[in-house]
Amino acid sequence: MVRNLTSLAAMKLWSFFLALVQPRYEVLAPYSRQWMPLRGKLLSLIGLAILLGIGMMYGFYAAVLPPNMRVYLLAPIAIILLLVIWTLPDQVNPPTRLMIRCFFLFVAISVVWPDYIAISIPGMPWISMRRLVLAPMALCLLISLSVSKPFRGEMRDALGIYPPLPKMMVGFLIIQTASLSMAVMGDITVSVKNYINYQFLWTAVFFVSAYTLRSEESILRLIKIFFITAVVVAVIGIIESREQQVLWMDHIPSFLQVDPKMLDQIYGTRFRDGLYRTKSTFTNPLPFAEFLALSSPILLFYIIRTKSIFLIAGLILLDIIFLYAILSTQARLGNLGFLVSHAIFGLLWGLRRWKTSRFSLIGPAMSLAYPGFLIALCLAIMTVSSINNRVLGSSSTQGSDNARREQVAKGLPIIAKSPIFGYGPGRAAGVLGFKNYTFVTIDSYMLSIGLDYGAVGFILFYGMFLLTIYWCFRLLMMEEGLASDLPLLIVSMMSAFILIKSVLSQEDNNSIPFILMGATLGLLNMYKKRHGALPTAAWPS
């Protein structure tokens, strides 16, 4: 019986081989099969064997690799997907509407949904809500670029209004890619993971925002989303400060899981000086305070845009609630960012009103009173102990101040050893090697960017943000009404972000400046449509 089965299997295998090497003509008329020489069919057979070997290798590694590394097996599939997208035929209706909806949904979800809570499917990598929204957004962007010539033209117009900004973005992307070669000397998996995340959170978000935010209505929609989400997380934070625990930690359904790597951050920063530190939907109190500080100028934006005394009173009350929520985090960077964003907004609004409303005394009064206000604020910070402790810190925060100085002194020589490409995305803390008790840490994002991407990457990264501030300042001094209020808001938010990043290295809110960069290109396009050219003077005569 076994001999018969063996003979049958051998005959089947020989028949299969003959079918490969012998010509066959059984095809539908009027088609005919072109005869392939024996050498070609042998090469086909070898290619089939190679594919089978690759499939066996993939199956082996999919079985033995840990879940967090199986995602790298998708790299060839991703390359094939990109090739398929590139070869797609032209279409009349690209998926731009879905892309725009995913963009606004990402803005909301990135704030109100805790990033450490992800969808957990057995045998699959963790799927965070951000990735669940960013993946279709990026896919729609690539498909639209591939299949729609009008979309490519619109994107070219959106980015071409001021070419240095997108060119710096592309240059920074090149530096990011080149820095991966330096990461080979360390933990390459960490750098690859961060590199992929940054392409979704920074690169794709910038290009989509540049296309989406080309009208005042779309920018106002973005501001409304920021406003609503900020109010939501502030209220959650205030309730959490009374309960002194994260509200949903004991009520997470089974199909959602908490990233175990985040548990130390969630539970490790609960108290300082006996006071609970609120974190709301963020991993720890610092990015929560950062987001509220960045969002607080939106309240001032709405205040100068409304004439209703009741709405103004309600917005001032919300501003106080934001400040209370920031104070509950025990984070000095939030207090400092709140003060700086308000101070910059008020000063620039007064200067703008002075130049555009020559018969109004409000602008000159605010502008001339600002030096006295700043002196009084500095005296209050230096002499009032409660304000001094919240802005400059007390004895309990002296350790973190000393740590920052030590990190800068240690980090600058390390940057000088690799000034072009740095050491790879996400490797700053490990390369610096500064230990806080039992783990390595880094406190300044400026230092992180320098270590990750070198001096060139540092200049490109922060140069983009400084250019955004520069152009928005020019616009707010040249325009009136909403066309001036929008760049005023962007200047305030971007300035506070740069200041906070000098003492905070966490990346929870790092998509915001790239969104503001896209909005700035939209404002420049709107200015050119109204006036025919970009502004040529920062200060109107």
C-alpha cells in the first residue's frame, strides 16, 4: 500500500515538472501560448522555489519572534503596497474627504483618548487609537497623490506658497532617514519604531494639514476641536484631582489593554510634596499641563472675537479653570507656558491694535503698560513665595533643575561627536546615559533633538517653527479682523511650545506645531489670494 502511494506521488511530481518544462497550447482561441525555452522554465521553477523558501522563512520568524517585533515582517508588504499605490490608474474622485475627516478625528482622539490604552488582539501588535486613525489618513494621502493630478496640483499650490518651509520639512525627513544608519550601533528596533511613528505623527500630519487648512472655515474648525477637547480634559483633570486617581483605570473593558511600559509613568508621578498630580488623559502630569498651556490662548482668541459680555465672562471663567487644572499638575512648565502664551498674545494684540486702530486708546495703553506689567510680574515671582514655587520651583524641584544642567553639560560634547546625523530617532536618553534613580532619562527636547539628529537636524526642526512664528507675525501686523487674529493665535501657541520644550522632552503634543505649520501655509495662501502677493514688510507704515 505504501509502495503504491509512493509511486503515485512520484508520478504526480513528474507530471507537474513536465507541465512546467513542456509547451502547452490548450488556450482559448484566437490566443496562443508563446513557447518558452527549457532554460526559462527552469528559471521559473527556481523562482517558485525561492518564493516557497521566503514563505517558509516568514512563517518561522512569525512563530518565534515576540509580538512587538513581528511588525518588522510587514516591511516587504508595505513596500509592495507602496508600489501598488504608485501604479494605480488616475481617478476623478480621490479619497480626500475621508483623509480630511481622519485628520480632524486624529486631532480630537490624540487629546481625549489615553494613548496608553490600546486595542489588544491575541497574536497581533497593540493597536492604539491614534494609529487606527492615522493609518487610513496616510493611506488616503498616498492614494490621492498617486491617482489625482488635480490633487497634486492643489498640494503643489498649498506648499509652494512659501517653498523654504516644506523644503525644510523634507530636509528634516532626510536627516531622520540618514540617522537610522547611526542607530545600528545601538538598539535599532527602538529607532525604527520611532521613525515610523514620526512619519505618521509629523510628516503625514504636516502635509495633510497644509492641504486641509486652506480656508478660514477649516482653521476655525480646527480651533473649535482644540477648544472642546481642552475643556473636556480640563474637567476630567479637576474631577481626577478630587478623586486622586485615574478615573477609568478600574473600568477598562477586556478588549482594551494598558501598555505595561506606561504603568510606571501613570503610577510613578502621583504625588509631590503630599499633593496629587493630575494627568487627565495623558501619561503623566507634564504633557497634560503642556497641552492646557498651549490651548489657553484659544480662550483669548474667542474673547477678542466676541462682543457679548456673558460669553466673555464665561471664557474668563474657563481660563481660570484651565489655570486651576494646570496648578493641580504641580508642573512648573505649565504655569510658565500659561503666563508666556497670555503675555505674548496680549502684547501682540495691543501692538496690532495700535497700528491698525489709530484712534483707539486701548492698543497704546496696553503696549505702553506692558513693561510695567512685566516688571510687576517678575517682582511677584521673585518675592511672593507661592508664585515663586509654582514658576521657579522649591527645594523639592531643585533636583530636577540640577539634573537639567548636568544633562546639557554632558550632552553637548556627545552631539559634537556626531553633528550631522546624530545617533538615531528615540536614542537620545540612552546615548546620554543620565540615570534618574534606576532608569535613564532626558528632560529637554532641544537636547533630545540634538542627540537624535545632530546639529543639522536641530536647526531644521526648530528653524521650521521659528519661520512659522516669523510669517505669522508679519501677517498679524499686515491684516485686520479674523485674518489677523488667526496668526496671532498661532504665534502665541508656537512660542509657548518652543519655551516648554526647553524643559520637557516628552512627545505627547508634538503633532500640534506641525499642524500649526500647515495652518500657516494656508494663511499665506489666503493672503496671496486677497492681495496678489505675500507681505513685503513686517510693520505697516
